[in-house]
Amino acid sequence: MNKLKTAIIGLGKVSGIHARALANLPESHFTAVCSSKKEKTEAYTSEFGVQGYTDVTEMVAREKIDVAIICTPHPFHREPALQAMEAGAHVLIEKPLASSLEDCDAMLEASVRYGKKIGVVSQRRWYKPVQRIKAAIDKGKIGKPVFGTVNILGWRDEKYYNSDLWRGTWPGEGGGVLVNQAPHQLDLLQWFMGDIDELYGIASNLNHPYIEVEDTANAIIRFKNGAVGNIIVSNSQKPGIWGKVHVHGENGASVGVQTDGGAMFIAGMSGILEPPVNDLWTIPGEEALLKDMVKEDSEFFLSLKNPMDYFHERQIEDFLKAVIEGRKPLITGEEGRVTVEIFTAIYRSTRDKKPVKWPLKPETGNDYDGRLTLTGKNKNV
């Protein structure tokens, strides 16, 4: 079997999940890490026997890295990704692809220029109940999808935002619940429903006065096939978390998944309490299957030693095999851009108080695509 030389750039909390996957997968020869923080680099070199670097270009060139995983904070994906691709590596980027469309487009252009693959992490696509929904839609079991919804109700406290200096700030995080907690479910919605035509949204900070970013957002979507969608996401509701994606079809049948439940997951700090399960299934003739689906998926999930490691490993495995086999990964950079379009459209719609049409192009200006309007920092809007 072909082995690819792999590396991690940025050693934040989520990087440990990626490191274990790269050390375990037979397609991977985990070779190096790159970080500006010496103590973190030394910890990884000691635990995994990899080489430590502070310069991306030097690491990729010297170690002949085939695939690099970017785990830097959201607004800082662009530069290491560009450097890695120019030096010869394919890149898999932690969600979201970026915090701005300008950064997305720069990375996608570079992937074409250098002939390198680019993917974005959205490991919930590998959940069994999620794949069951996608298969049902593709087989026409609900007819054309006509209404899709995302609901995430959760809580982040001041301790969470103080755990890293970049959290809760526009320059450091690029956004709040839309950019950090919601991208997985936004990705699933667009995967299930198809291309978007326009969106009207509102982003707010309801009860987190100690952060700059939004803790709540709502949006209505019109898809190009005539379907509609609704997004409700919030970090202002406690305790715990309930993350759901539901799709309703033109024949009256509905399918849904609870992707998250029980407690807010924090990479490197906590685990997942409740298994992801189908919580809605009214396909004609299959209604009685829901109980067995929940039982099967719960038993499988609970049998896993570390569910987050397992599903990240499945996505990383797919990306490595895509490089080896010369095919597209299941989640491409272009699809990652759609998620960034969705949350960018909500920020712009909040600023402009009107619907935003697709496709979205990067804006030039000083308001982070409408974000600074939320805190009144941009006096020009």
C-alpha cells in the first residue's frame, strides 16, 4: 500500500485528534508538525516521534510532505495552506475552510495553480444516520427535498471563551456560533438540499457581553430548485446542546438526524455524550424502522473507544485515498466555500437588512463582510 508523508500545521486543541489519526492510518507516514509554539512542538515530537518545525515551506520541502492538515485558528488558514501547496503538499483544512471568502478563493486558486487537492473537515458526513439520509434523498424516497432545517441550541460560557485568547474575537475567530459551532450542520444542509439562490438572515449577541462575536443567528434560505430552508443556531441556550438537521420531501415524507446531543463538545477538552441518531423517519413503508435505526446506530457509536477520533479518521482516510487514487475527496474545497458563503450571507444580510443573492463574491472594505456592524465598530456602515 502507498504511504503518504503527512504533517500537521498548527497545534491547537483539535490537532491531537488529527495526530492520532495520522499515526494510526496505514496510508499515512506521520512525519512532522509545524507550530510557532516550541513547547507544543516538543510535546508532539516526543509523543509521535515526528520532526518539529516553525516554518511551513521548510517542513514541506525538507520532509517531502505529501499531505498537510491545517489546524490553525479560522482566520489563519490561508497563509499556511498557500505555503504548503506551493511547496508541494495537498492540504486538508479544519472547518471552516476560512473565515472569509477572499481567503477561500485564494486557496482554491492556489490548488488549481499548483495542482494540489484541497479538502475541508466535516466528519459528521460519515455518521451512519447522516449517510442514511443522503442515500434516501438520492434514491428519491422523499421526492424532491422541499424544506430543510438546521437547529443548534447550545451554550458557551465565559470559561470557554477564556480558554484561548483568539476565541470570541473578530480578528482571532472570524465569527461566533456561525463560524465555530454551526459549519458541520450548515454543510449537511447544503449537501442534502442543493444549490442556494438567496438568503435573508440576522446575527445577534443575546447574552455574551464579554465577547465581540455573535452568539445567535437565524436565516431563511431559498434554494435554486425552489425549496426553502431555515437556520436557527445559538450559543445562548443552556444547558447542553441539541443539533438537528431535518429534510422534508414533496411527497410528505421527512427524514432527520440529531447530530449532537447532551453536552457541548470542545475538541481536546470533552467528549460526545449522546450518539448521533435519526430522530425523524416517515418514509412510506419505513416508519417502523426508526426504532431499529436508533438502536443500531447507538450501539455502534457506544462501541467506539473514541467516537471523535473514529470519524475524523474516516475523513482523513478518504482524503489520503483521494490523493493516492487521483480522485476528488468526499468534501472538496469548493463545498467548503459554500458553508463560508452561508455564514457570510447572514452577516451581510444583518448589515444591509435585505436578502443576499448567490453566488457571493469577496468584498473589499473594513467590516469583515459585515461582521463589525454587529458590534457597532464600523462607523462607515
